[in-house]
Amino acid sequence: MGVAGSGKTTLAREILRRVWALYLDNNQIVDAFFPRTRSGSRYEKLRPRFYQALYRIVRENLEIGNSVLLDVPHVKEMQDPRWRAFMTDLANRAKARLVTIRCFCPEAVLRLRLRSRGEERDRSKLRHWEQFLREQPLRTIVPFAHLDVDTEQNAAIVAHAVRYILDPAKTARRARS
């Protein structure tokens, strides 16, 4: 999880080189409907349906034993206790382990990344920067076990994330020591 430009996809690609999982990115679905924007009333109305489609694919794959790496912001959703319960239940029903990694970076780096990648869908975020940051806080509260990854710190973050995926309890103990 993390805001647009926080490094989720870059980290996901590196993780997938080391751990097998089905890769699902919300952009794979959303771009078919809204290739240029992630704002506006039409997008906001359909957004929950895009996520429901992704969660259905996740559930079906977990039930047949596949691991899934879900590359989605989930910043707004993480603030909703019903959504958190839904995600926990989704994993529990499939006897799967829910592993959450939050990607973040300093605000200046984020802004530079969004400008540099030149995606049309990022223009609104850059034009309305303060509003974007209010709606998508860089470090929103994650009220359950997770790994925070500062994607500006490139050295060893992938190895650390992979260790966390494979054994979150052991990685958390090591982080506390």
C-alpha cells in the first residue's frame, strides 16, 4: 500500500523476482475505464467496483492455493475499520496470511516521481497537491502488523521486504531488537 508514486510497483517487481505470486495491480483494471485520470465523480462512483473485482480475483486465487501480490494504494481504505475487517476475513477464510507493506517516501521525492513518470492521471494530483496529500496521506495509520518501507532508501529494502513476507513475526522481532 501507499500513495501513487510511493514506490509500490517498483518494490513489487523486485519482490516478484524472488517470491512467486500472482501480481494484481489496480491500474490493470482502472486504466481500461479511466486511462487519463483518477478523479471526478464518475471515477469515484466506480472505484469501489474496481476494488471489488480485484478482491474477487484475490479470493479465488487464495482459495486454490496461489499467493497474491496486490499492488493497490489502499490509503483511503486503510482508514475504514470495516474494510480492514473485510481484508482480514478474506485472508482467514482462505487460510492465507495477510501481509501488509506500506511504501512511502519524502514528499519532495514523491512529487518529483509523479512529475518524472509523466502519467496523465498524475496531473490532477500535481495541480491540486495539498488536496491530494489531505486525501492520500503519506503515512496514514495502519492499525495492524505491517512493514514500513522508505522507498527512497534503496539499499536492502527488497531483501528486507522479502524476509517480512516469508516470516513477518521473525522480521518484526528483528526490527524491535
